Amino acid sequence: MSLRKAARGISNFYDAMLAPAGVRATQYSILAVLHQLGGASINDLAARLDLDRTTTGKNMRPLAHAGLIEVVPSPTDGRSRVVQLTPQGAATLAAARPLWQRAQLEFERANGATFSRNLRRTLSALKVNPDPAGPSSARSQGRHS
């Protein structure tokens, strides 16, 4: 429960910091990845965000509705579709980026640079089984939360 509580607290913190740009942390991540990739299929975007396709699509809807992203035919394969930033999406990302950087600094100030760095490393290395009932569950491996 403490991990979920911490995750909610951190999400709320980043959402509050990004609010002046009109995006939430999940939406910022989508905009940043699309900017980095220059556009991507929904499957590629989902893989990059480490989300399933359905969740990625759900998270994209408000961005598309706000005109920040668009889904267009692939330039290399007209049968495929690509998600890309609109000019308004690029401007929103540009407005949100310094807020994100400020949030990173505030988090480090509150928690210490060493702790923050170690936490990022630990979370990056964290392995989570998407099917807890499966054969490689934490319980069957002797790990408990």
C-alpha cells in the first residue's frame, strides 16, 4: 500500500506542477515521446510508454480532442496510422517542459539529490509481473511486498 500511496502522491505533485500548461503528467509523457520520435504508431507509442494499447488510446483522447496530437496516415505505408504532435501540441510541450524541469528540481530539493537519483535507478530496474497469478509471480519467487 505504501508504494501505491507514494505513486499517487508523486502523480498528484507532477500534475499540479504541470497544471499551468494544461496537461497532466501522463499527457506530458505522451507529448514528450511523440516529440522525440517525430510520430509513432499507437503500438510503438504504447511500448515506449510501457502501457497497453487500450490505456494509451484512452490517454490520447483528451490530447486529440484538445488538438495537441493527430492521427494521420503513415508516410511510408498508407494502410498504417501514425500519431504526431500538432503545432499546438509542440507549443504546449514547450510550455510544459520548464514546468517539468522545475518539478524535477523541487522533488530533488525535497528528497535530496542522492535519494532522488537512487530512487530513479531503483524504479527503472524494478521488475513487475503483469500477471500476478502466473508462474513467475512475486509469491512463487518468494518476494512479498
